[in-house]
Amino acid sequence: MIQFAEESVKMAVPRQVDGLEPAARYGHSFVRVHGLMVMFGGVSAEGPCTNDVHTLRVDDTGCWKWKQPRIQGKRPSSRSHHGAAVHRKTMVVYGGADTNGSVLDDIHVLEFSAAPKWSMVQQTASARMPGPRLSPTVICTDDPDVLGLLVFGGKTPGEGEDLTHHNDLFLIEVDEETQREVSDGVWSAGDGEWNLLYSAQAPFSDMALASATQHNMYVHSATTVEKKKPGHPQPLGAINEVHELTPSSLMNPSTPEKPEIVRELGNACVLSWDTISMCEGDLFTNQYFLEVSGGTVKSPYLQIYSGPNTTFHVKNLDAGTEYTFRVRASNGARLSAYSEECIFEAGDQTEEVAPTGTEFDDEQQSAEDWYEQWLEEEKKRQEDEMRERVRRAQQDKMRRAQARQMHEEILDMHVLSHNARGEEKQRNSQLHAEMWQLLQDKRGRNSDMSQGNEPTRNFGKVLQDVTDRLRELEMEEENKESLKEQMQARLDHKVAAAELVHTRFHTFKREIAMEAENSRTGKKIPERQLGEIENNEKMLDDELKTVRLRNIVLKHELARLESWLQSKEVLGEGLHLIDFEQLKIENQTLNEKIEERNEELLKLRKKNTQTVQVLTHIKEKLQFVQADNQLQKDRLADLETDLAVQRDLLAGEKKNLDTIRQDRVKLKEKSGLVDSDDLLYDFEKTKDRIGELRDELNGLQDRRKSVLQSTNQIITTQQVLSEQPGYGDMM
């Protein structure tokens, strides 16, 4: 077995293997079901297919144990090269080939509980099934409440002895209570999109690995050429590619809410919309389409906006024209339905009027500035709401996962306790028989068998009484649960009736407010002002509900405290005095602790001030060192430039000197100096020139030495600075 860690992969070898090992085989399935490795079917070494089930329990101590469990129900027919998947504590088997080479299409379910049981899924007549498949890839969806089976690919018999390969995908949902297939579906190219994610370089042999997440399915497949006999593939020309399928049937975005006019600006307005629900398709929503219709009856809708924002500023509308707006969402794969229509009647172009209840300065903001500011605030609010919804969804998912895990642990404990109870009952019967035998041997007389079995019958009676009491408790819990459901249904009915009355009352008030007129101006109340009043009333109603609930909770708490106080008053004044003294002692102790904490806090503040001062000093020193380092770098660059120039001059002088020496040697060989005054004069002149050149050469060498010394000093200074802490970060 290969164990994968975060940074290592190792092969685990069992220290000890117990139990009856299964026969050698191939073409079988080997899956993990809740801590057990389960093997089913396959072709044995003798030749025929098998339908036996073996389990392997892997222990952390290295002790592995094989076991062949007793399974109730009708077993599936013998098969190999089938597909197997796991859903919680259930193993699902699909397809494969039997001993005769016939390809199968049946579905069987093995449930691992206190009494494992096989059951066959009865397929509905109208279901569109994949049909007989050999070597299909079968996995279960990650929905813990629904047994969803995904069947991908596989092979079916074709003409003659050839096999036909498939790349279709079926989704089958099974009713776990009745074991009937309730729905099926196909993800075709019209409902989803395949994407190539990865293509391996090293080839693999015949395989088809798949995994499914909440939104996508990933398939790693290979193609082979089969032999004559079905079920015995010969790998050839493997294709190692990872494909991703995103089904659009799971990605329908939810319908946006009705667009709301957040501000009226005469012949313009500001529209806003939102999506409250959180379905799977909303995670990919990236665009909204806003359409408008107006001017004439049944005029067509025209798209005026498309983008990720949920607000839009509509401008340049015709005065006196009634416009209708609607919006729909898109996630790149599907479009949602249109939202409810919003109606707006454009007015004359007027200067912007400040909303009721707000005060502006003399220099008021323009409509564009207000819209930009409001748009930023709206984006921030929507992001906060989205984060809150995602956080709640994650919390709900974690709670459901914890509840499922706890439920499975309780089931495991129940199975273990049931087995332990049977063992204890058997051991108790043996102990009673031994006790009866010892009593007979001690008394030295033969008694009737019924007398010896009397303690066993008494113990069994007690167990029966306990069982009856437990059943009564279960019945009481069921009755309480049913009563709870009835009361909840009544409560829901009352709440619905109250909401209906509240809605009617709200509608009635709105109708009256719409018809109301100002006594001085004779104008009706603006729609925007009515919306603000309704929002204020809604906030007050919510606050009133919260206060009422809080009042009810406080009343119950007051009643509980009063009953508790009455029970405590029976204890007398002595206990109260003791409690008072104890509280005084505790109060004094807490005051001392508070003083200690205050002293520690003062020390920490002083230490913090000193640390800030030290950091400031270090920062100033670092800046000085950086400036000095830059100056030294500039000096070093200048010196290197001068050194290069002097080196070039020195090389030229050396070449001239070598030339003169060669000429001198040649002249000396041709003629002597004694016979020619000109040559003697030239020799003396050349000698003087050579002396001057030597003096100049010595001067250049001295200058070169000084330059080298300066360079070495600069390099030494730079090395010293590099060894100081913080020099690397500064560079």
C-alpha cells in the first residue's frame, strides 16, 4: 500500500496479515468503505469469474486482517471488469462481464451495516440507461443525501468480436429506501463543456480514473486495443489526458430581483438589482443584461447595459414617456430567466433636488459625482453581503458534515455495542452454567436443571424489562417529535396568516398614501419618499419583532430566576452571609490580580516606547550608511575609470620601449660607435631620452601603486559594510 503525505510518498508493508486471504485474481474492484477495503468479483486463477466479497482492515500498527463477511440478500452474478463506487456506507456495482463473456448492465447495492445486505436496483421502464458496459468508470456524487451514480465511458459489444468505445456520461439517482432508479440524465455537448486540463508525456496502460466535485467532473482515460475475448484488454497507444466536464444543468443562475429605482433625476434614473438566493450557478455569475422598452405599446426590448455591475445610470430619456426595465443574469454557460418588470415615467430635465431629510452645502455634488460615490458604496455593500452568504453557506456545510460524521460514528458505536452485547450474553450464560455446576459440586446433591437455570431466566427477564423500557422511551420520543411537527405546522400556518394580514395592511396603507395629497401644494407624495417611509417602517417592525422576542426570552428568564430565588431563600440567612464573605475574598483577590495586570501593562508600554526609540535610531543609522555606501560606490567607479586609462597608457609606453630596444640592438650590430660622431651624439641623445622615459615610467609605476592601494582600501571598506546586519536588505 502506498501512503501519501504532504512532502513524501512511502510504501507501507504490513507487519502481520491475519485471516483467510482471497484467491489470486484480476479484473476485480477494490474500494474503501468507511475504514474497510472491500474487494468484489474478478477472474480467479482457475479461470471462472467470482462474486465473493472480502474485506481488509488496515491497522496503524501494521496488523492487517482479511475477512469474508456474511451478507444477506441475493448476490450479483459472477463478473469481472465491472465498475464500483462508494456512497457513505454503501458500495454500488455496475456492469462488467460474466463467465460466458456476456456484458452486463445491472446495478447492485451492498449496504454495510450491522447486517450487510445485497440489493438490486430496479430500473424504471422510461429510464435512459447506458446499457451493457465493460470496464466503465463509476463514481458517486458528493451529495450525502442522494445516491447519485455517474457512469462514464466503457465498452460494449460491436460487430463480430470487436468492442465499441464510448465517451458518454450518465447521471443516475437511486432511491435508497426502495432501491429504485428514480431519475436519469445525460450530460451531452449541449448541456456541458469538456476542457482538456493536462496531457501527460509518459504513457500509462489501460486505465480510466475519474473524480467528481460539487460542480465539475474530472476524467483521466486511456484507449486500448482489445484481444478477441472480451474482458482481456491489451494496452496499446495510451492517451494520458485529464478532461474536465462542467454540467450546465447544475449551473443555472438564479433570477435577479426586480430592478429598483434608487434615485429619480427627471429624464434620468439610477437602477439597482440584486440576487438573494445562493444556488450553484451563482458562483460563476459574471454578467448582467439590462433591457428597456418604452414609447409605444408592445415595443421591443433593447439592451442598454451588459456587465458585472448591479447598478446602471440611465440617461437622456424622453420626457413624459413610460419605460419598462428588466434584467437577466449569465454565468458564461446559461442565462437566467428575466426578472420582474420595473416601470419608470421620465420627467423634464431638472436640476437635482436633495432627498428629504438630507442637507447639502451651497456647493452641491453633481449627479455624476453622486452616482460614482453611490456606486462604490453599493459595490462594497454587495461584496459584504456575498461574503456573509458564503460564510453562512460554509458554516451550514460544516454543520451538515459534522452531523453526518457524528451520525456515522453513532452507527458504528451501535454496531460495536450490539456485537459486544451478544458476546456478553453468551459469556453470561457460560458463567451461569459454571456457577450452577460449582454449586452442585459444593452441595453434593443433584438438583433439577430448572433450578440451576433460574438466575439465567431472572437476568433475561431484567434484560427484557430494560428493552421494553427503551422501546417505551423511543415511542415517547416519537410522539413528542410528531407533536413538535404538528405544533411547528400550526406555527407556520399562523406565521403565514400573520404575514398575509401584514401584507394586506401594507398594501392598504400604500394605496391610501398614493392617493394622499399635500394640503398646501396639492401634489401627491413622491414615490421615492414613500419608499423611504416604508423602509423606515420596515426597520421599525423588525426592531419591534426583535424587542418582542427579547421580551419573551427575558420573561422566561425572569420566571426561572424567581423560581431559583425562591428555592434559594429556603437556605436561610447563614448561607447568604457565608456567600457574602466568600464574594468579598474573591473580590479582593480579583482586585490584586487587576493591579498586577496594570503593572505588567505599564511595563509593556515602557518597553514599547524604548523599542520604538531604538528602531528610530537604527532607521536613521541605516539611512546614513546607505548614503555613505552610495558615495563610496561613486568614488570606486571613478577610480576604476582612471585605472583603466592609466593601464592603457602604460601598455603603450611598454610597446614603444620594446621597439626602441629592438632598434638599438639592430644599430649596434650594424656599426660601432667609435667611427661616427653623429652616432655617438645620437647615442648620447638616445641615452638621455631613455633616462627620461625611465623616470617617467617610474612615476607611472608609483602612481599605479597608489591607485591600487586606494582600490584595495575601498574594497576592504565595502567588505566591512557588507558584513554589517541589514546591509543585504539595504542593497
